Amino acid sequence: MDIKALQHIHILLVAIFTIHYLIKGAMLLMDSPSLLAYRQKTKVPEMIVATLFIV
């Protein structure tokens, strides 16, 4: 895999990671009751994205 492809994948993962935490932070600040449901639905995908982000 060439460096450009890795760079694009990395940027995509960082964007997904950032958007996820912005949504989560906004829900936390608004004291949204749906935060728990959101966390439960996105727990595994969050771990996968975070792991790929590091690699």
C-alpha cells in the first residue's frame, strides 16, 4: 500500500473519531438521556476506529 493511500485512510479515521467525540460531547453537555443508548450502540465501532487510528 502506498503512502498516499495510508494518509487518506488515516485522515478518514481521524475525521470519524473526531465527529464521534463531538457528538458524544454535545450529548453529554446537553445531558441527553439518549447518551447511554448511543454509547452502547457505538462501543465496538469506537474501539475498532481507535485501534485503526493508532495503527
